[in-house]
Amino acid sequence: MPELMSRDRSALDALLASTIVGHVAYVDETGAPGLLPTAVARWGDELVVHGSTGSRWMRLVAGAAAAVSITAVDGVIVARSAFESSLAYRSAVVFGAFRRLDGDEKLEALDVLTERLLPGRVAEVRRPTKKELAATLVLAMPLDEWSLRVSDGWSEDPDDDIASDAWAGVVRFGARPTSAAVAPDVRGGIPMPPSVTGFRAAH
């Protein structure tokens, strides 16, 4: 369906700004395929992921060809038949090879990931220790080769169905209510930080 394809980089950036989960596809040393979900964030013209240095899949994709799929489902396109019904979605696949980040780049990318998950959080917590940094692998893939598909229209019902009494339209997914619960071992008197209250208010 070429009509769904887009080369609009701003649309890709908007998709990456609207979702935090990507699925990384790779092939292991035996030739078997693998696919794992992970948090992703755009860092300039790269896509960054992180995980444990003991993670097998992270070690496999470092420096190797891989693909990352990112999808946001925005609703259901309701046709006059089950056959023509579909999802309203934005989906991209990024192709390339991950490079390993170290030093200042590693720290900056980790801050970007943290801020992507909860804006304002970096200023509220301590900096990573040397031990934590040594245990963390951070990888970046250039946003050079990618494919974007956007389905956001009406159903394409045949004339016979349009003439019927069946309803058609689009059901949009609204924003889910956001709640925040304090951990039971937080000492009394410690207020909820601005990153959490701000996130809750914005969502």
C-alpha cells in the first residue's frame, strides 16, 4: 500500500516523540532471528537504547545490522464491513547498525533517555556512579535509513456497502488517565517531585 508510505522526517520525529517503546530485531550467531521490546529515544539524528552489559541481545546488536520498529496505534477505522476495517496507526522501521557509546556521549544519551521517560527527572536524582555506568550499555543507531507508514483516513468501502445501512467512521483512542502512586517505603514528608506532578498534569 504505497499510499500509506511517507518520507516526511518531521512525521518520523513526531512518532518518536509520541511513544517510548521500540522492538529491536536482530539475527544471532546461529542465524536465528530475535525480537525484543525496549525503551527508545531520539537523540538528534540517532535512536538510542540502553541495557545491561550482561544483556545478550545488546551485545549481539552492538556494531551489527539490526532494525527497530516503532508503532503508535491511534484508533480504529470502522468500515461498513469487517473486511475493510483497520487500525489508525503510525509505524516506522529504522534500519542500520548500532554503535556503542562511551564517555560523555554515554552520559548525555542516558540523560536523554531519562528525560524522555519522565521530563525533569535528571535534575531530581543523583548522577550515575562509575559502577552503574560500567554495568550499562548504551547504543545509538543513525536515523539515515527508515520507512514510515501512516494510516489515518476513512475506510475504502465499495459502493454496495456505502449504500447499505451500516455505520462507518473512526474511533479515536483518547488519552488514558494518568495516576501516580507513592512507593510504600518512601519516608513521610517527601513530596511528589515536579517531574511526576508535571507528567501527570500533562497527561
